[in-house]
Amino acid sequence: MFTAAPHIPVDSCSFAVNHPADDLVATVDTLAPTSDHELMLAVRGGELDALGELFERHHGPLFGFLVKLTGHRAAAEDIAQVVFERMLKYRHTYRDEGSFTAWMYHLARRCASDHFRKTNAAPHATDPVDLQHHADERPDAGETASTGDDHALLHTALARLDRDDREVLLLSRFQELSFAEIAGILECSVGAAKVRAHRALHSLRMVYLKLQKEPLT
Amino acid sequence: MTCARIREHLPSLLDDRLATAAAREIRAHLAGCPDCEREFTTLSQTLIALDAMPAPTPSPRLRARVYAAIAAEQHALRNPVTSAEPAAPVARKPATRSGRSLWFWLVQPLAAAALLVLGFTLGNRSIPATAPVTLPSATPTTTPAAADAATQRELADLRKKVDSMSQLVGYSLLQQQSRSSNERLRGVLTSAAVEKPDDKTINDLIGALALDPSANVRLNALEALYPHADQEVVRAGVLTSLPREQSPLVQISMIDFLVASRDREATPALQKLSANPQADLNVREAAKRALTQL
Ligand SMILES: [Zn+2]
């Protein structure tokens, strides 16, 4: 499913997300940095400690993805835990030619589906308390109220999308994933993944604009 | 293309991965169609806002649970309870530093800190026990008041050391939970570069030597401690770390350190190591040699 995909350089893209492994590159030259793929192959081979390093590199973006997907921090934390547990449990299914990030989000999507099936509910509309919490967590304390409102609006807009739309949209924002990989995660064709990402962005824009005109009460 | 078709394709202008052959045509259309241009602007603003959404961080529970799951799986891997996995050569592999159970690294920092504190307690006790012996015929003159004052001083001293040891526990938890070995190594190298390190820096280095899972980090920490071998706390830290050290390379370096600092207190530990059949042959020989040099 995750065959090597042609990678288009993303350096010039103005929306590039920070790559968590980037800050590991500038290190003392006695230690060769190990790629995610090598680490996961080590885990597959029984060196389970290597999963700790993968956790350190990836749990932040994964958690962020899950919070935005589910709209719930607690649920996101539970699902993230299950994702890493499944990496351990299904480590033998990791492929030689695999991409770790794609595999991780593939597992995350499955785990999130299981979670939604179990709780038998779409993500709840945004809880204002939760939102406030998010705004407070901004590292820059001098944030203007309007920026906070913007985040709140977008959060609500995301929550109003269909889960499929939200999923493809959030995945498409990870610049390190190619659309071939996104298609693999979503188990659809590359063409379908692109069309879905387009459509989801249009939907988000519509809801977001509508909310901007009639703000939260 | 009609305006409707153009709008369908707008997202491809916002993502290099979606580059389309029609980009030139779409751009030309935007230049002459304010409605489509407005739609493009709002799409772009939506994406910018989406990417700027704050990234929440999980509670420390997540890390604890995931590491516990890893440790449990390692335990299961080493101790196959059933015959479900008859071919389990992994379990027979001798426990190396890198192959150690994560439980070791989760539980060990606390145990090690306790050991260090114990080491200081014993060290402090041994000083008043041996000191009077070397003093020539002065023993009967010690008054109860003087002894009391000495005890007070000792207690105060000890408390100071124990305080700094509790920082050590903080060090180890912080280091092992949240930083990669490269980052930890960088921390050690930074500490080593400090010309007049304070107690905390010294403690961090001892902490790295005693507790860091990476042999490379431990070696560098030991190296950084050399200029401070005159401090009792440094020698005691090396001495306490020695019996727990698994890497022969680090063990031998520690022995060299103790010889260089002429630490007589090291004799029992070195005797034990030289007689330990489990220890690496080179390590045993280094220990024997060190005993003749002390
Ligand atoms: Zn138009």
C-alpha cells in the first residue's frame, strides 16, 4: 500500500509544517542520526527501545492531528496511546519499503475510527471551555484577542465538517506526506485523495467565512 | 475554463504537491476575474489560519503509558511464558546495555539516587570513625559539647549533599523522559564547557554518568568531570556508578579516573570488581592494576 512515492520538494511551499526531526540533524558528528524508517525496522527486529525515540519525534504532531480530528483532548490522548501500542503489537507488519509517518497516520486513522465506533458519536461540537484552554496554551502570551477568536472560529469550523473531510484536510497539511501516501492512508486512489482534499478545503472555507460573519455567542 | 471549473482547481495553486499543468491558465483567469480572485484569497486565508492553529501538547501521562507499554512488551519478549513462541533466541541473548528492559531505566533512576544518598551517608560515617585513629592520643579530650557540635556540622553537611542528590533525581527523570540521546549529549558537552561549574552543573554531570542510558553520553560526562576530581562529591559519584556500569569501556575509564584522583575509598569496589567473574576480562585487569597504584 505504501510503495515508494515520488516526492515533490516542499521547501518552497509557504505552508510547510515544521518537521519534528529537523532539529535532530544538527548534532555532534560522533552520532549518526537515525532515520524514522531505520528506527522502526529496529523495533520490528526486536529492539523495542527504538520506539521510545520514535515516540519523542512524532507524538506531538500526532496528538495535534488527533485533537483536531476528534475535538477532544482526552480522546486524542487515548487514541495516541493506542497508536503506539499497535505499533508494538503489529511491528512485524511494517514493511521494508515503508514510510514510518504514513504508517503511523494509517494506524491513527484506524484507531480513531475504532474510537468513534465505540463511543458511537461524531465528535461533539466544540466545547468553549476546551477552546479557552487551547487559546491559553499558546506559547506567545502576547497574543491578540482576535487571533484567539480566529483559532476558536476555525476550531468550530473544523468540528462542523464531516469527519472524512476533516481527516483528509488535516492529513493534507502534513507536507512530509505525499499524496500517494495520503491515498494509502485513506485507502483510496491518488486522484480521489486530491479531489477529496480540494473539496474539504472548500467546505472548511465556507463554514469558516460563515462563522466569521456570525461569530460565536 | 468556466469560473466553476477554475474554482475547483484553486487549491492546487496553494500546494506544490498538487501542481497542475493548468496553473498558468488559472492564474491568468484570476487576474481578470475579481470573484474568483476573492475566492482564492479566502481559501488561502483559511489554509493559513488552519496551519496557524495552536498545537496542543498531551499530558505527561501519554509518555508514561507508552513507555510502560514498551517495557511490558520487552518483558514479554524476554520471558516467553507459553510455548507460543518456541523459537526465542532473543531471550537467551545476554543482557547488554542497549538491550536492557525499559523498566530498568524507569525504576533505576530512583534506586540509583537512593544509592548515591546511601553512599554519602556511609561515607560521612566512615570519616569520624577513621579520623580519631589517625589523631595521636587526642581522644580523651573530646568533650560532649564538642562532639555535639561536630555531629551538628556533619548533619548539616549531609543534608546539603542529600539536597543536591534530590536534584539528581529531577535530572534523571527530565533527561530520560523528554530528550533524545543527542540532546542529552549536547547538554553534557555544554556543561563540560562551563569554566567554573556550579553545584547543579556538577550534579547534572554525575547524573548523566550514573543514569544516562547512552554509553557515549556517560563517557563524555566522565570526561567532563575530570577537572573536578578534587571534589568529594565527584569522586563519590564515580565510585557509586562503577558497580552499576555495564559498558567495559566506561568501566575502564571510571577506574582510570579513580586512580588519577587517588581515591582510596575506591579500594573495596575495585577488589570486588577484580574478583567478579561476570566482569569483562579487561575490566578485571584494569581493576587489579588500579589496586596496585592506589
Ligand atoms: Zn472567474
